[in-house]
Amino acid sequence: MTKSKVLQKLRSGDLVRVVGINRVTEPWLAEVAGKLGFDVVWLDMEHRAFGYDVIDRISLACRSTGIDLMVRILKTGYSSPMRALEFGANGLMVPHCRSAGEARQWVEWSRFPPLGRRGFDNAGASGDYALADPLEYMSQSNEETFLVLQIEDREAVECVEEIAAVEGVDLLFVGPADLTISYGAPMQFDHPRVQDAIDRVAQAAAQAGKWWGTVTETPEAAQSAVDRGARLVTCANDHFLLLRGLQDAYRQFEKVEVRKESGIAFR
């Protein structure tokens, strides 16, 4: 059974570095991310079109290099966390968690007893395809699976202390874009209300003995978040790497032009 690199680093007080793979959902890219030293691949099912079958092959590539796989799941009910975990995810990210009651529901669905009521099936990747001892599998799954709840709504911030206190929740993750929208200040990331909300999330996590993280698009933004107590930061995303690479290539090759003095004529 796979042990979580993310939890190992968090428990030792270290920093977790995330890479998003959501466009080029090919195993080789996840394997490269692991070989480069990233700690966890973030696979996003909330905003992308691929299905659960992608998790299986990406998780295999992650296991080959010791990198974790965190899936931002669909909020479609019980089967969503179950499938992600059984196909090999080490961590679950739940978008838009808005209450402690909802937090408890996700714990119930993603943890085996006594923490939750997750249904048993050890024939998937998470149970070593039924090669693992069933009792050890359940115990280690609770110990080595991390649950991340996204705090990205005003109503979530207003009860974030209760959310953070729920047993079985490991990490709070600020979704800054949606948070700015919820506070009526779209994309104003430095708005005082937004910054106060992030501080409240950080304080709630610390008081509950939990970790927190957020989206960070630059090393400077990551350092600022870490200085505020964050221990999970995003370092890269394949969509934006491709987008910016293509933009840069176009800008560079836009300078290439046909020169009249070349003396070449075409008929």
C-alpha cells in the first residue's frame, strides 16, 4: 500500500509543492513531475472534461516515482470520493465546502470506521488489487489518505473554525479567485476583506492543528503564503505552461518576416 509523500512532509513540518496536470493527462507527464521532485500532482475533475478512468493510469505513473495524486473531485455524492480513492488517489480535494456539516459528510464518505463509513472494496489500486491485508488496508488508508477542503466562499469563512475542527479533515485550501467573487471584489486579490478572510482561514487551521494551502502562481506569492503559515503551494500547471509557451513562441516568431532584399522571387 502506498504511503503519502504529502503527509510525510506535512507531519515533518516541511513544505508541499504541487503541480497541476489537467490538460495533458498522460502518464509520462506525471512520471516526469515525480522525477523532477514535485510532491503531488493535482488532477482537476471539477473544471475539466476527462472521466474517472484517467485517475487509474495517472496514479500508476505517480506510484512509479513516489509522487502523490490529489484529485479535485466532482461533488456528485458518495461515489465520487470512492472512485477517486480506489483508482489510486492519495488525496481528495473538495471544492466549495461551505459548512462543518458538509465537512463531516466528506469525512464520512472518504474514511473507513471509526472515522467514517467508507464502503469496503480492496480490489482497486488503493488496496494493492486485493494483495494487501484487509485490516491493514483500512487502517493505513485512514492514516495515509489526506482530505483537503476548499474554502472559497464567504459563508465558509464565517464558519471556518468549525470546519477546521472536524476530525478527519487534514487541510484547508483557499481558492482565491472564487473567494474574491464571493466577497464582491472579483479578482481583487489584495482587497482588505479578501486578505482578512485568508488570515482567518490561516488562524483557524493553526488553532485546530491542521494545515492550509492556496494557489500561488509565482515564487514570491508562494513565499508570502508560507510566511503566513501555508504548507502547500502550487508551483506549475500544464495548461498555463502550454499557454505561455505558445504565447512566447508566437511573439518570438512574429519577428520573422519576408525581406525584399533576399532576392528570391516566386511565380
